[in-house]
Amino acid sequence: MRLWVLTCGIALACLAPSTGFAQNNSEAQLDVARNHMERGRDFFAQARFTEAAQEFLAAYEVQPFSAFLFNAGVAYERHGEPARAAELFRSYIERDPEASDASDVRARIERLRAQALAAAAAFQQANPDGTTPPDGTTPPDGTTPPDGTTPVVPTTTPPADETPASFKSLLYIETVPVDAHVTILHEGQPVTNAPTVDPGDYTVRVEHPDYNTKEVTIRVRPNELLRYVCDLSRAETIGFMSVQVNVEGARLFIDDHEGASNQIPYRTPLPIGPHHIWIERSGYQPIERDVTIEVARQLELRETMERLNNGRIRVIGNVRGATIYIDNNRVGAVPWEGDVSSGSHNVRVEADGMKDWDEAVEVSRGQLTPIRLRMRPSVSRGGAWVTATFSALSLGGAIALSMLTDNLHDELAAESAAGTLASNDSRVQRGFWMSIGADAAYGVAAGLAILSIYYFIRDPLPDSEGTILEPRDWALLPTMDAHGGGAAFRWSF
């Protein structure tokens, strides 16, 4: 498709902006109309002419500027619907009878109507019986039916000696105060045929008896809806910047990284010229940009923020000061929060007199994983050690008695072999009782040993418990309103 020269139009309006130029209904409608206009331009560039015309007409429904009717007429003409295009150009002239190109547009309407009539005649000649073609179209007659539809006919192209079809643009002007006088100059001459002008540089002069005159140069480019807000009470000329990101909770810093921040999405007036901005969100990589604000143009930034490569772990619990180990490295004490590389990590928490907590934790990129601990006391092993001690003493006594009994037995056996042992020797009775005592001591030692083992193994208290919560975005960020002041802190757990 060949390139088309785009002429421009200017629509003037003096409205009273709210304090700080907060977006009002008119601004919102302009944004909607601008979006339709830009989509129509994109569809036209893709040769999707019907969709382009529909977007221009949608813009007209939001803001009834005659330029949108003209643009829709251009799209339908390129699509090969001369009757519908002629009707839209006629509506354009009715809305703007003093347009500088009015005579050219009227001639264009006559040419399009002639094309529609010629197409209808050719169709009737080719189909004398009046049958409907297989594609379902109806014979064109050059007129517009009551429902506004017209038959599709082959695409027509303006004659070579005629100026190519062109879109129009709009410049919306607001002043503070609202009764200021606006003058538009082109090459030093006042523009008297607004809203339609050619592309180029225009001087906009805003005057009021109570304020200094302000004068700016605006370059009108093809196919634009421009909005210029002139506030005579401000020393500098301002433009607008709109910032959007793909995540909620991001903050915007403008020119001063240590100053106040603003919540995104954000739209703000800024002095014309270069600025530096920072976009930050906890858990995401920060974005820095150099931007330039132009007169009457809104800079629209749509940024995509990506998560950090690392995540965070936060540990709280019922034992303050408990030692925290991550992958066997001591990192701090409860309560604790710190950065950790994403992935799986072993987290262990220890405290004197408490049972250890040890578990694997999965850390997500740019997100906080909270852990809540309830540590339980460890069981005292004092009774087990006392029992074990008495068992050892009993065993020692049993061994001693056994040794004494064995020595006495050997002594009596030797005397008996020599024939010198008396039958009523008291040592025989003593040895008997010593043997029983040794056996009893062994039994007591064995019983106490079993009891001490039980006390060592026995654990009537539950283990320490830990709850690993779902990963979430973390935020501990001061928020300040650049205009209203104040601060608020948010801590999400």
C-alpha cells in the first residue's frame, strides 16, 4: 500500500482542569478517543479498512470531532465503498462547513457518488435478471439504504492528478484560567480556519490580562490527537507522562530517587524537557529511564518488570534468639529475614533446652517464604543418668562380691583337698551368702540398666513444629504522596 500524506486538524476547547490536573471526564474521553484513533491508524496501515473506519467512528461516538468522520470516509473509500464514504464526507462538511478543504471535499463527494452510480450500472448490466451473486452481495445503486449499509464494490483509487486521501489530527487546548485568549500562528499568520490545518510548526499564544503571556511552538504531526494544557499560573510549560507496569504495588520516583514516590499506574504533569525516573517494586529488578516530555504530547510508558533471581526467607517463633542455620551455615537468630538464592534449602533452628527444627524449604524468585516456628522443650535426661549411675554402682558391687566369693571358694577348696577344712567352718556359710549377694547385685544392676535405657529413649513431649507458608510478594516500603505528604508502612507476612 502506498504512503498517504496526512493532513491535520486542530480543535480548540478551554476547560477548567481540576487541581493538579487530575484526570476528569473530558480527559478520560480524550484518552479513549485517542486509543480508537490510533487503532484505526494501525488497521489502515494493515489494509484492514473496514475495521479502521469502525475505530474512527467509535472515536466519534466518544468525542464528536468532524476529523473522525473524515478519517472514516477515507477508510471506506479505500475499501471500495464510495457511497458510504461520500455520506461520511458529507457529514464532515455539515459538521465543519468552513473547513479550508471544504471545496475539495465537495468535489470528492461528487466523484465518489459518480463512482457508486457507475458501479451500480455495471452490476445491473452484468446481471440483467437481477439475481444475487453467489457471494451474497446486493446490486449497488449508489445510494445509502436506511440501515446505513452499502454494497461492496471493487476498490477505487483517486485520479493521479488529485491529492491523495489523508487523515486529520486534533489538538485539544485547555487553559488556566479558562477565559484566557488563545491565538494560533502558522508562519507568522493567524490561523483562522481551525480546526483544519496542514502539518507543520504552529505557535500557540495564550494571553490573559492578569497573567504573563505564554507562547509555545507545537509541531503537529500526521494522525495525532494532541492535548495542550496551558497553566498561566505556572512558570514552566508542562506536559504529561503516564506510567503503567505489569505488576501491582510498583512505585515511581521522578528526578529524585531519595524523594517522594508515587503509586503506579500514575499520570502526572511534568515540566517540558528531560527527566530521569526510577520504577521499583520489592522482589523485582528496578527500572531506570531517561525520558523527555514534549509540549502537548503525553508520554506513555508501559514497562515489564521481572522478578529478582533470589528470594527471601523470614523466620519467627516462640523462642527469641534461637539460632538459624541455612545449609549448615549460621545466618542469624529468630526473628530473622534475609535474602537467599532461589531453589531448595535446608533450614535448621536450634535453641538451648529446645528440640531442633529441621526441614527443606523451597525459595521462589523474588518472593518471600515465611516460616512460623513453635519450638518444644527437650526432655530432661537427669533421671536416666541417676538410674544409670546406680546401675553402674550395683554392677560394681556385684563384681566385687563375685571376686571375693571366688577367692573364698578357692581357699576352702584348697583346705578341703589338704584335709584341714573343718566341717563347721563359718567361712562356708559366709561364702554362700556372698554368692547370693553377688547374684542379687547383678540382677539389680541389670534392672537399673534397662530402666535407664527406657528413660533415655522415652520422650513424652511432641517435636518442635514449623509452618512453611505460601511464598508471597514482600513489601516494607515507605509510600508518600508527592502532593499531599505523609507516609505509610506496609509489612506483609
